[in-house]
Amino acid sequence: MTFDLSTLTPAEKQYYLQHVIAPRPVCFASTIDKNGNVNLSPFSFFNLFSSNPPIVIFSPARRVRDNTTKHTLDNVLEVPEVVINIVTYDMVQQVSLSSCEFPKEVNEFTKAGFTEEAATLVQPPMVKESLAKLECKVTEVKPLGTEGGAGNLVICEVLRMHIHDSLLDENKKIDQRKINHIARLGGDWYCVVNEQNLFQVEKPNTKLGIGVDVLPPSVRHSAILTGNNLGQLANVHEMPVIDPSFDDNHLKQIIQYYSISPDEMDKELHAYAQKLLAQNKVQEAWQVLLSGS
């Protein structure tokens, strides 16, 4: 189906957009008003937009049903400071509870069972249970509209970051496998980032990949290799050549058993190369494919 968003209601736009633009990281924002009332609320319209200067943006949208604004937005307009507490799996149910629309004078820290921890540079408290906290000053609030569903970009400069020691390795680098981030999907759906569903993709950086268009036709038009497989093969910096020292028993067996049937051998070679690519053995996969050329 094709949807013309101009024909959809605000609720329908929200529904479809939030389901397809996902997963979205969650900003768990603690703010304070001019009278000292603390608010704690999650927002999934959130991301990092600059590292120098360090800028993150989240967006407390106007409510679709009645066009009212949220306490977080009101607070940052009064006191332009916020702590962004990163949400992990072991706190997601409490975070969801804090999103209830409690009256302004009610402290969501108390309702959701979180512990206030004094920040070092800004007035709003941090969530002690969060493993990573960003103390921020709000540099600008940019309204995107005046109707229900309209976002308000809260542009924040990160002044200080607190990272729990349990997330760091011996070189004080973050071990991605230890964080267990959660992310927002559509409706009631969330996902968790854990070691079971993490994978690595080699980043091209300054060296250029040769590109899919340069791959040999037999590889580029393979009936077995997927687009992801072609992307891996095409991310090498120069076209590989046959390495006479490459020794692989399974490759020898394929050549021995299928030498009288080139088409079948080609399929077996591509299937074996695909298995190697699944293990990120790109150079080995190339040697297997080159052996059939």
C-alpha cells in the first residue's frame, strides 16, 4: 500500500511512522521547573546529532488527542537544563511507568521507584539506576508546529557524562555487549540490544571499497549470494587475486566432486562462500569464489 500522509489523521500518521521508523533510542529526561518541581519522562524521538560540539536532541511532541504540551517541555522553557539518563533493559518497566501523565506536582522518581542523584553541573537530578547519564544545557527549543502531534526540538549541549565502571574495559572503552540498551518500536513494542543480537559491520573509513559494480558477473548475479553478501565482498579495497598458498579442505572436496558439472560446482562454491561471509571471513570467501573463475 501507498499512503499519502496528507490524507491521514494525526493519530494514523503517528501510528505508521512510529512502526516503520524504528528502533528509536530512548531519552529518559529529568527536568525541573522554576519552583523546584522535578519531572522524569521518556522520549523516543531522540538521537545524537553532533560530537563537536556535543549535541543531542529530543522532542516532546504536543499530544495528538488534545494538543496539550508535556511537563518536560514546560520545564526546559523555564529552566533550560536537562539530564538525559540512558535506559537499559533492567529498568524499562519502571521507565514505562514514569510515562504516566501524573499531575505536575507529582515526582515521577517516586512513582516509578527511581533514586534521585544530584547532578554536578545542572539543577535536575540524575537517575542513580541509569548506567550512563548526560548533564546538558538546553541551547534552543524549536517548535515544529502548533497542532497535536507537532514536535518541539530540545537541542541540548552535553556538558558532562557519567558512565558506570561496569560498562568499561581495561582501556576505559565501552564494551557494547554490556549495556543492554532498549529501543522503542511502534505501539507497545520495544527491543533490547544484547550480545545475542549484536553483530559487527566493517566500516569503510578512509579506504574506498571496490563497489558491487566491479564484482565479477558470476558473483554479482549469483542466485545464492544476497545483497548483504555482495556488500561484504565489495567492501575490499582492491580486487583480490588467487592466493596459491590458500589451503581449504572443503574447497578441495567441492572441486573434486563437482568438477564434471561446472554449474553445480558454482552453486556449491557460492554456498560455501556465503557460510564464510557469515563468519566475516571475507578474504577466505573471495578465495573460494576465485577458485571457480
